[in-house]
Amino acid sequence: MNILLSSAELDHFAKVGGLADISSALAIEWEKLGHNPIVVLPKYQCIDHLEEIEFTDTGLLFTICSLPIRIFKSVIPHTRIPVFLVECDSLYNRPGIYGNPDGYEDNDLRFFVLCKAAFEIMIALNIKIDIVSAHDYHTALLLPLLKLEYGMNPLFQHTKGVLTIHNAQYQGFYEINRVSTFTQWDLYSKDIQSPFLFDNKFNALYTGINFADAIIAVSPGYANEILTHEFGEGLHDVFQQHKHKLHGILNGVNYDSWNPENDKYISEHFSLQDRNGKQKGKLKLLTSKIGMIEPEALPLFGIVSRFTSQKGFDIFHGCIEQLLEEKKLHLIVLGSGDVQYEVYFTHLEETFPNHCSFTSGYDEVLAHEILAYSDFFLMPSVFEPCGLTQLYALKYGTIPIVRKVGGLKDTIENVQMMNGTGNGITFSAFNSDSLLTSIQIALEYYEHSDIMNTIIRNAMKSNFPIGNTANDYISLFKELLTH
Ligand code: ADP
Ligand code: GLC
């Protein structure tokens, strides 16, 4: 099967969050299964500075929306999977991927050009495509392009378009006049409801939903949740309308990258049978981050996250301060994003320098160290389409404390001491008291090594391989192609 995958992020090339991990892990697994994934990504400025990534000029030149485009080619490291990099300096030669905090004003054009370039590259190289795999609002416009323009081309005559929704909160609201100018689409349909406009705005995600042959939400839990007013981000009725083509497929982990026995980012390796390395790593991390010469025997809680309201840090107020004040735990935080959370964690670090450390920014090594060496991992999300960090934490015996939503609900089972089951601690209500209760339960477990050993064993044995995810995608693709 030839699968054209285009996404705003790709691990090793350009990453902000889990979208990068999954785009690249899916492609790798599809290749292992004997398929031909072909990836198309913008040539962001950051890609020029990556030591691991080499690329060559393909000589392909296009003009898209009156902009000159040049195509480079690379591969996903350690694979033969082609990654076509779309160079257009006026659109992509800038710092960052999306342009924080509110996104670049021309993200509409930036991602539309990416989508068109993906088809143009396939035409120039004469590659027949079976499946177009679009990810989030950024590349959702691959789907109307397939149905309205490129479907006439023999290369795409039988192609099916699939939209994966990693996060329905981001929808890509664009100004109607701008979009109609550069797409040349007739956005106002006279007789039927416009497939482009939602609430009188151009909505890229909504458009993708309408033109997709199938929609995948990144966990079964999230697939159910987006049908509801609470989690549908205003599109719940639209999702209800398209329920027949909505599927929930749980994300998975690339255990070649996330494995305590050979993780290339950590220095102290360990396994289920021998966890000495975890203890040593914890002491090293505490010493380097909190500067403790003789770390107290307190549990270490970790956070690695994008800073956005989605991640639930608003309920930390009135809970974490108290625990730090009482010297009940160590907290090591890595994250970046919304200023209010950066300010909050900076304040916590300044107030409790012996118990809390905050590192602002993106740091691959520290992310792996925190996930590997902490005792507990905090994820009190307001909503969580899947969540990958709780899955990574499990593999390292770092016990997730999560709110029961979306993919967190699907992957973390609350500990039941009576029968020795469970791989984490879960809570339901989104408030400081519920979080506090969960952390207090964790502190209690921490006092009992037999209980901790059982939970750690359950966690490390939990298994969510990306191979299963990739297989489920392929089964769906096959079904689409035969109907
Ligand atoms: P989301 O995609 O919503 O951010 P996920 O749990 O699915 O959440 O994936 C987050 C990914 O981004 C993980 O690979 C995590 O390790 C990584 N990550 C998040 N914040 C940082 C950071 N500040 N530095 C390094 N990696 C980070
Ligand atoms: C999104 C979601 C996260 C999910 C990731 C990968 O960023 O917020 O829950 O794990 O995409 O699908």
C-alpha cells in the first residue's frame, strides 16, 4: 500500500508534542509491515540545524499559490522512508513550527501550500497513492484537495482519505476571503450546508471531517468523548453526524526509543528484574536539578508537558504548595508554552528551592530522565485525546497519576490493593481536592515497598506497542479500499 502521510510535526525533524512521535512511529511501523509510507513535511528553519538529518535537493520546483517551492528529500533516521521537505522561505524559514503563542497569521496559507505540495510531489514522481493520511487541522485540507481537485488524476482515482484527530481543540479558523482567494474553492454552497464553513468561519478541521472517508480519534475513549458537548470542542453535533466513519484507535509506543534497558538519552539503565539503575538515576537527577548532596528519601514526582490549559495545571493551586511546604515530596518539572504556567512553576521553584525544580523549554534528554527516574508522573489533564507520556512512564516503572479522561482512562487502571491489580492512580473530578487525595494515596503507597513493587511491576508489564496501532490503521485502510 502506498500511504501519503503529511503532518505538521515529525519526530527527529520537528517536534512540539505527541503528534511528532505518532506521525513518525506510524510510518516506521507501516514500513515494517511491508507498506510504502511517503512523508511530506515543511522545511522548517530548525531542520537546517539538525545534526542527525541530511537532505538533498530533488530538483523539483513548483509554483503554488504564486509562491516558488523547492523540494528536498531526506529519510526518517535508520529507515528508508522518504521524507519530502517542502522549501518555501517566505512561509517556513522562521523560528518555531506554529508561531507561539497564537500561531502565525498566515498558518492558513502555510499549511495549505504543504497539502498542495504533497500532491504535486506525487504527480511529479508518478507515485500512485492508496491512502492519504492527514493529521489534525494542519493537514486536514489534503482531504478536500483529494476530493475536489486531485481525485481526477489517475494516480489518485481510487485513493481514500483518512483524517486522524490528535486534538479537536485546535481547528484552524481561517478568514473566509483569504481562503477563497488562495484555494479558489466555492466556499458558500447554495443548497446544502457548506462543508467548509462552521459558525460563519472557515474551519479547517471541520472541512477535513466532511471530506474524509474515515476519521480516526487517537483513543477509543476520545472517539466517544468528542461526540459529547463537554469534549466535542463545539463540533459534537458534527461528529455525531459522521459517527458512522469515526473510529477510535489507541496510539502506541515505539519501544525502540522508550525502553529503560537501552534508552540512548539516559545513563543509568534498568529492567523489571533489576531496578538499581532507576534509584541511581533518581539520585543523579535530584542532585543535578535540586542540588541536594544527600537527597532525602522522598518520592520524586515528575512532569514533562506542553504548557496549555489542557494539561490541567490549574488545579495545582491549593494542593502542590501545601505538599511542598510540608516537605512531602520532590517535584521536577520540564515544560514550555503558556506564560501563566511558566510563571507559576518559576514561582514554585523560587519558593521551594530544596524541593522543586523547573526547567523551561524543550529538552529531549531531560524529558527521558524525568520519565525514567521519577517515582510518580503527574497528568491531571482537563482532556487528553490519548497522551503518550503516561505510556512512556509506565515502561520505566514511573507510576502515572492521571485524571480519568480520553486515552488516560483507556490506559491507566487504578490500583486495587485487594487483588494486586492496576498500573496507576486515577481520579475523576477536576479539582485540587481530588488531585490532593490522589497524591496522598501515592505518598501512602510509597511508604510500603511491597505495594510499590507490585504497582511498578504492573506498570512495567503494561504493553502498548505502536505495532498494534499501525496494524489497526492498516485494517481500516484495507476495508476502505475494498468498499
Ligand atoms: P501532547 O501531544 O498533548 O503534548 P503527549 O503525551 O501525547 O502530549 O506527547 C508529548 C510528547 O512531547 C512526549 O514525547 C513528551 O516527551 C514530549 N514533550 C513534551 N514537552 C516536552 C519538553 N518540554 N521537552 C521535551 N519533550 C517534551
Ligand atoms: C495530541 C494530544 C495527545 C496525543 C497526541 C498524539 O497532541 O494532546 O493526547 O497523545 O496528540 O496523538
